[in-house]
Amino acid sequence: MLRNSVQDSAGSRPEPGGPDCPCGADSPGTFGHLLRAHRERRGLSLTQLAGLVHFNRGHLSKVENGKRTPSVVLGAACDRVLDSGSRFTAIATALEAASRPSAGWVHPAQLPAAKRFFTGRRRHLKQLSQWLGDDRSLAVPVAVINGPPGVGKTALAVQWAHQAVCDGRFADGQLFVDLEGPEPGEAADPFDVLGHLLHAVGVPGERLPGDLHQRAAAFRSYLHGREVLLVLDNAADAQQVHHLLPGSPGSAVVVTSRSRLPGLLSRVDAATLPMTELCRPEAAMLLRAMIGDARADADPAALTVLAERCGRLPLALVLAAENIVSCQHPSADRLAAELKAEEARLALAEGDVALRHTFDASYRALDEPSARIFRLLGLLPGQVIDVAATAVTAGVSHAEAVRLLRDLASAHLIRQQDERHYLMHDLLRVYAADLCRQLDGGTAAVQGEDRAKTEAALVA
Ligand SMILES: Nc1ncnc2c1ncn2[C@@H]1O[C@H](COP(=O)(O)OP(=O)(O)OP(=O)(O)O)[C@@H](O)[C@H]1O
Ligand SMILES: [Mg+2]
């Protein structure tokens, strides 16, 4: 939240818009009270300020007394002259929008549709409700859902959001924005995103502030005193998220990301909810819900095998179910048989959604040393990755192996089991092995004695 620099220096002065302030938040009184405090701190008379901002002294006096509503132009002039960031512009922008009935607050309802066959995740839904609950604290609750590609982060966020709205929360609206992470160069620019968000709540294009910090401040001003849910989907990094957060209580934020978003917690008071694949019964339930009881009952055991061959990853399960429903594969049994070959699993696709492409975006976001280790991990036998063995296999120091494995865990391409071990999801391992064969010549890339062991394990 923006701190009031006047209060910082004046100590006992009530915060404009705060509980001791004689005026309401974002009222003309807030602006006037703040303006007088800034002016006096600078030792400027009303006449001197009038000369600097090129406004009439009488008008300024009325603005200071809360009897006139300041324009955005005056707000910007005050910010320039009083060196107050974008505080006055933001308040004036919010006031102006509020005073124009046709261009005032537009109730946004941007949530995508919930999934008809949403399955499981009860613990996650409960956790989100606890964190994002209506606890009336001064903070804006932020929940970060993270996990590997296709694990169901967006589906969970949307499901929870709809439930919260049905329970009467976020009556002033719901904003949803795709931040287009994680590939560098592809991620949405917070400046543009703020433009879309401000536009969505009623700010006309010609009124959008021209600088990132002003837009962020204007967005916070618009959300002030309102109960809005903001879903920031597919965030690339902490910095991108940081600019977009509301500042005052009442609103809540759900962020989804494949990344752990390093650096976010030092900027924002957020709670993190990591996701993994569905449990066995839920994975089978999702397949059943999608393919229908008749097909599922024809061979329940095949359903279990199919779920395992999809690694219980929701995206793979959904693609498999769609394959069956569209009759590309007539039964769960036939598809499960085809997916016995690990490489065939990577080819799961329907329309423009392909498992491999979903993984590609995470892989392309890695720097080359991390990408190389990732590919090599695909060749190592077993699901468990030992840090020391990785160092030997990759021909790097132990410290370097630790660093690279942490990077991969941060991108949720592996997950930490304990201090010396990590786990890799089966489908990601198959994907990594495939890349290693294509780019590194397969086992030829493995260093030292481990090459023989790896070759033996691959043959076995
Ligand atoms: N619990 C669930 N029940 C039913 N379908 C689900 C569930 N979770 C995810 N899905 C479906 O699985 C697919 C992938 O889910 P989703 O897009 O939410 O994954 P994601 O983790 O957000 O992926 P990405 O990292 O690519 O953003 C979607 O079709 C989604 O509808
Ligand atoms: Mg998503």
C-alpha cells in the first residue's frame, strides 16, 4: 500500500482517508487534506502553490477545504510540483470516475466458466477459503497456487472463485487476467495489464495514466473500499504480480503460476498452495465423469490403469477422456494399451491442446544449464533424484547440482522430497528423456560410470 509521506514526517497527523481523518477515503476531503499537508510541509503558501500548478488560488482553497472536486489535471500538477509520486493523480482519477455515472464503476464479472466435471481438491478449496476468508484484517489476502504444467491450477482458482461468489463474496466484481507466463518475452506487461484492468472497471482509454506506477496507483484507488476478487492467472514472476495488487482491505487475490515466484513473499504477504497430481480415486473419478458411466463400467480396471499411465495429471486425464469420447480410441482399455509405450503418452493431444506443447513452455523458460540438467534427469532410472548422483552424472560440482535442481524445483519441473532428494513426475521424465535423445544423443550425455548404469537401466 502507498505510504503517506506526509504522515511519515508529520508524525501525529491523521492519515488522509484513515480512521482519524475527518473525511472519507477517496473523497474530495481526502484530496484536500492531503494537499494542505503536502503544501505546508513544503513551506508553500496557497498563492505560491497556485502559481506553480497554474490554478486559481480561490479554487485551490476550496479544493483544500473539500468543497471542490479536483480534476485529474490538477492532481497530476500537484504530483509534479509536490513530488508526491502519483498519489494526487490516483485520487483525482478515482473521484472523477465516481462522479461520472455512465463511466463510473463497471461491475466486472470476468471469471471463465467453472469446469462441469471438476473433481476432488477439497482440501485445496478449504485452504483457499481459510486464507481468503472475510477476516476484516487490514491486509489484502493473496493466495498463490503453484505447481507443474497441467496440474489444475487455473481450474482450482476458477472453481474456488465461483464458489466464493455463490457464497455472496466479492459483490463489487471479479477480475480475471491471463499473465501469459512463464516464457520470457511472452509474459504480459503489467503496464498493459493494468490498462485492461482499469478499462474493465470503467476507466475510458483516454483517461488511462501514461506510466506504470500511476496506473498501479489508479488501480489501487479504484479498488479502494470495494470487495473485488482479482485472479492473476499464469504469472511469470513476482515483479509482474507485485504491480497489480490492490492496496486496501476488502479485496482478495488468487495468483496461479508454474513458478514458485521467488521474491514474492518478501514483497507481499502471500500464502502458497502447491499442487501435485490427483490421488488415485480422484483421477479415476475424473475419467469416469468425462467418459460416462457406461464406458467406465465396461472395464473399471482399465480406468485405473489409464489414470496411472496419464500420471494422474489432470491435463493428461482430460485429453485421454476426450480421445475416448471422440471415439479416436473406442475404450479406456484400448487407450491404456496404447499408452503402455511411454513415448505415446507425450502425444496426447486434442485440437490445439497438446501435452507436449504445455511442457514446452516451461522447458523454454529454463536457462541452458538448468535445461541440460532437466534433460539428463529424464535418463536417470527411477522417480527419485539424488543430488550427489546428479552432480556426478552431469559432470558438475555438488554446489552447482544443488543450485540447478533448486531452479527446476522452483519451476515445478521436479519437487523436493528431502534435503538430498527430488521427485520427477513420470510424464515430465518421459518428456525430458525424449528431449535428451533429440538434443544430447541420449546416454552419450551421461558422464562417467553412470553411463553404463543408465544404459543398463534403460534396457531393463
Ligand atoms: N480437479 C479437476 N477436475 C476436473 N478437471 C480438471 C481438474 N483440474 C484440472 N482439470 C482440467 O485439466 C486441464 C488442465 O487444467 P488447468 O488448465 O487448470 O491446469 P494448469 O495447472 O492451470 O496448467 P498450466 O500450467 O498450463 O496453466 C483443464 O482442461 C482443466 O479443466
Ligand atoms: Mg493455468
